[in-house]
Amino acid sequence: MMNKPYTKPILFVVVVFIIFSGILLINWTLTKEAKNKENLNYYTSFVSSVQSLDKTMSQINQDKKDNELAALMFDNYTSILFVNERLELLKNNSSMSADLNSLQNDLSLFKNYYEPLVRNQITNGGNLDTQIYEQMREHFHLFSTTLPAKYEDSKEFAQQFYKAVEHLKALVHLI
């Protein structure tokens, strides 16, 4: 009989605790969904820029005139800059930021290697080493095609992403 006066307050505390836990769970779920959507948007933008660069790189061949080749190489260089900017946005605005340092370094090395090639083609013309360029293009194409098409917060996504990055590392080793 002594426990009866305490049952209503205890029941009230338990109900409030359950409601509060439910609200926290809903808030956590919505926050996670919003963060995944944000990651998806930044990642999709990055992949799109990589695919655009892959397309522009495939347009270069030795059959082009020197001035056409220089213009295409300059287009490639601006696309490389754009890919680097998209990666910077992805890194700064997503939860993947810690995992992207190596990729950012590799893309910066690629940009720094490609810039003198463009400058040389513009000033001297006709000095493009097509064999090295074809190897670069092939490795970048492999990177582009093996990138996961859609962002997911999963181990499979991370494994496929790092597999794609390995192709870019091979490209950097060519340099």
C-alpha cells in the first residue's frame, strides 16, 4: 500500500523519458538523412566533374593540329582545376573529409604535372609525348569509370571508392 502514491509520478517520468527518447531518435534519423543527402550532392558534383574531364581527355590525339591540341589541352587543364575545386568542396562540406586527403594530394600532383605540358604545347607546339599522355588518359579513365556512381554511407562504397583512387595513384606514379 505504501508504493501506490509513487506509481503515478514514476509512470509519468517513464512516459516522459520514452517520449524524449523517441524525439531524440527521430531527430538523429533526420539529421543523418540530411547529412547523407548533402554528401550525395557534393559527391555527385565531384563525379560529374571527373566524368567531364575524362571526356575532354579522350578528345586529344596526335591527329589534331598544334593549335587545336593546345586548346584541347587547355580545356583539360581547366577541367582538372574544376575537379580539384569540386573535391575541395566535397572535403570541406561532407563527412568524408578525413578520407580525401590522399586523393586531394594526387589530384594536385596531376594538376601540377599537367600545367607545364599545356604551357609547352602552347609555346612550342608539337612536343606532346603521346605514349605518356595515353597512359595518363587510360589511368584517369579507369579512375573515372570505377568511381561509385552514387554516394552511400557503407563499407562497400568506401572499398569501391578506394579501389578507384588506386588508379589515380598509378597515374601519379607515371608522372
